[in-house]
Amino acid sequence: MVEYHLGHALEVANDWLMVLEGRRVIYSNRGPLEALQTPVESVIGHELEDIFPSRVCGSLVELLEEMHRREGRLVTGSLECDDAMLGSSALDVRGETRGGYTYLSINRPMMDAEGSKDRLMEVEDRLSALLGLAASAGIGLGVFEVLPDGTFLAKSFNEHIIEIFNRPEEELLAVSPVEYVHPDDRHIAQGAIDSMMESGTPSGPIHIRIIDGEGEIVHVQIINSMLSPPNERLGITFVQDMTTVKEALDQQNRMVQAIERVDETVILADAKGLIFYANPAALRNSGYSLEEVVGQHMTMFSSPEGVDTMTKEALAELLRRGWWRGDVMAITKDGVRYPVEVSGSIVRDSHGMPSMFVIISRKIQERQRFEAQLIMTKGNHERLRDLLEWELFPKMQSSIERLEALVEIGGAESDPDALPRVVEEATQVLRSARHMVEGLPSPERAEELRPLDLGTALGDRLPGMVGRYRHEGKTITVDLRPPEQAITVSANDMLPDMIMRLFEVLVRMASMEGHAFTVSMATIGGAEIPGTRTGDWAEGEEPVFASISITAPGLAVGSDLRSLLVRQELRSRGPPPIDEHFAIETSRLLVFLFNCHIYVEHDEAQRRDRLVIIMPVAPEA
């Protein structure tokens, strides 16, 4: 809008204003051409010497060369011309050369004198129209005069100037507006005025504060420009109230400062998921610089295994509900993995289309460490119960019965060695129980991993745990299918507990024809995991994973359970019931403790789903 108004100001100028590239005219206002009824097109694109031939304006070349020699400095001079277009006249020329371009102002005094009255009326008419236009656009527009001593005075203005300054018209007329500028900003306003008067070019835009009639501070943007002929001391000023914008920017800056101070990772991405902002915590947690992050996809912080599939599922939830929450395994620039809770939301434009993603994540090691200790405690409790129910109580009951029998029949007298044998057997049972209790791991050691043979780790405890399971009259059986070759993983005694918990989740929440689970173990390459981002592997080396595949007759995993198992918490229905808590905690701890990845795939041939747990193979010692 400002450029449009300034364009009008150039056109009403009586000077012939031209811009040269070398000697070729690339811009000309109408100036005297309008009075001579000569089109601007007859000038633009032509060499200046073709417009003013040397035979009629002999000193023109010398004047241009002087401007080139004194580049960046204003040069003035006069031309005595005798031309068919301009006639015999003396022309006043002002100009300077900057960066290969020459800016000329050519003035014919006689023409100014003859047409000054008409030109002044034209200027007044156009300014009047400009004042009305600026008022309707919400822009304050005024005319100012610069006195010979340099004083800057307001001459006339539209009603919007009065609204911005909140002062009556008589306080603004014939007064320097600098008086109403905030004392700390007066040097900015005066500097812009001095620069405009020295160079003749528009000043601004400048942003300053003014004090209105009630003493309130108003933030404004100001642009000043001289009008030039017919009165070289007149100019126009554009004033726009920026208070609302400034307050919004200040609020935005406060929000940014708050985001930059939080410990959580905050990522802002555009509608394509490309990052345009990451707070310091995101950079600190990931090890990346801001330059490395901006322009990358928002999933760059996630562990690459299965991330594409999870991204699609999360995006579907985001578009459907407007938010998504889940636990994922994040990865640093150096390849270190750590669990995080991620909350994502989507911002839509006025047409309801996605315009921005807001991703917030926080480290959850402490929470998951506590949950792991609870699960370790629960596992110890189950082991103690099994010891008492299946080992200690039956064997001690047998010893008691044998002792009672010996006493009743006097067996101790007929067989003196019988009683010591019974007592020794009971003592061995108690010693074995004590040894088992002393070997129970401390809950604080829930995170301690060691190399375990996967088939042995599950085979030693899982069948017994499954055999004792009862829930609403349902029992579970399991068919363990160990791998052809031993698979070593980094785990601990909680692994069978976690697999058992997954059985419980499926029994409670999935559709099945029966509860006979099949558990198959194998090794797979990283590229075999659906949705894997293979380009993120260090030096392109494909990692090897242990695969634990769980299925049952007619197993069908619904969309809600599928989301829970891949660590998407569905909170739209309120607090999750206990069944969903099982799934959430189980998948969280598998991720946290054993760096697992969980996904569900459909077996079309068997017409059933398969739950797959992926965990890295332990490095060779």
C-alpha cells in the first residue's frame, strides 16, 4: 500500500525523474512528457544520448561522467539545450550514481513557473483523495512542511491520525509531532527526518512509541516522504497503529521464552511434518544442532525400527481426533536410545486444513523405572506364591504326614533311621526354599540386564506360569517353539513375566476362538520389520533382532488394542479401565527394559493376527 502511494507521489512530481542503467533509461515518470503529450514508452529503453543528442545538449556526457566519478555523491549542473521536443531552454539537472545505476532529476524552470498553479491544484486534489483512501484503510495520513530552519510541522491529516494520537486537531496542527514521541525514541524519529532531508529519499518504516492525549503509550509505524515540486518543503507521512500487533508479538515472545525454558522437548512442524522450530531441550536431548534439525521430518528423533508404520498410525489418530499420545523409543544423534512420552496435536487454519503440528515429549526413565520395580515386586510375589503353593507346602505336608504315621505305628522303634530321614528331607525342603527366597532379585535391580538364551529364559518359567493362570474360568496353554539356533538377548527374569502379561491382555481384550497360544522365536534382519527407516542405520549396517511371535486360534486384535500395544494411549473415553492399563504398562516396560518394538501383522492364510515383539540380539562378548 505504501509503495502504491509513493508511486502516486512520483507521478505528480513536476521534475522529470529518470533511472539509468549505464546510459539506458529503465524508468521515467511522466514529468514534462504529460504536458508535451509524449508517451513514457518513447523514452524507456532508449539511450539517454538518443533523447538528448550531444549536438543539442553538449555538456550532458560530461555531467554523466562526473556523476560516475563521484559515485554515491549528489552532482548538480545545467544543460543548455535546443531540442524539437523541449525547445530552447536551460535545464537544471541533479543526480547521482550508485552501483551502476544513475538517478536523474531534470527540471525546466520556465515550465515550473508556467504550470505551477495547475500542478499545485492537481497535487491538492490527489492528496485529498489519498487522505480519504488512507482513512478508509485504517492508516493515518498527513501532510507536513519542513521550514527553512529544519522544523518539522504538521499541516493537515485525516481523522485516523487524530484517533492514533488521541489529541484534538488544534494540538496537532502547526506542531512538530516529535514532541509527542516517547523520550527514549525521539532520536530515532529525528534521525529518520534528518536522513530524509539529506538524501531526499523516503524514511522508514520506523517503529517508535508515542504518548497519546491520555498519557498512554502507542506503538506506531511511520513512513515519511517528500513530495518535491511544486513545493519542495511539503511531504506526506503514513502512520499505522501497531499496538495490537506489538502486544501480540510480545505475547508470542513470552510464549517462546517459556517454551525455551522447559525441560520437555518441543517441536513445531509444518503441514508436511517438516520441522521449523525446536526448543533448546530438544537439541540438548538429541545432540543435534538447530541447523541439522530444521527442514527434517518430525520423526527424526524416533528410533528407526518401525517408525514409518507408527507415523501413519499416529497421523491417522491426529487427523481423526486432533491429538495423539504414546510412548516411543527416541534416539540421539550418537545412536543412544531412551524412552519418551510423546504428545502431539494439530493446528488447523480457518478452512479446517492442517497447518502445523505441535509435538511435545519428555523422558520417562524415572516413571518407567518405578513401574519396572513394581513389576519385579509382583514377579517376586508370584514366585513366592508358587514356592509355597507348589513346593514348600506340599513337601512339608508330606513330611508331616510321614511323621504322624511313624508316631502312630511306632515306626521309630522298628526303624530307628526313619525319623532322621524324614527330618532331613524336611530340612532340605526348607533349605531349598530359603535359597530360592535369597535368590529373588531386588526390585532396584529391575533394569540390570544380562545375556540370556531366549528359548531357555521363556522355557524355564513360562509353561508353569501359564498352567496356573485362571481368570473368569479361562485357562491358558502355550506351545513354545524355540529357535533352530540359540538366540542371546540382553534381558532379565522379568521377560517371562512381561510375555505372560501380554497373554493376559490378549485374553481380556482380544477376540479368540481359544486360549492356546503359540510362541515362536527366530532372528530377523532389521529390514524385515514393517515400516523401518533403514537409512538411519549407522553406515548402512543392518542390525539383527530377536523375534517373538505370539498367536492363537482366531486371534483378532481390534484397532483400540492395536493402538495400545504400539504405545498409543487412547484417553478420549476418559480414564482407561484396568484391561487397558495392562496393555499400556506392558508395552511401556518392554520398550524401556529391553528396547523392544511391538507391532501387529495379519496372517491372511491363517485368517488371524500375530503379535510380534522385536528386541535386539545381544552383542557377542
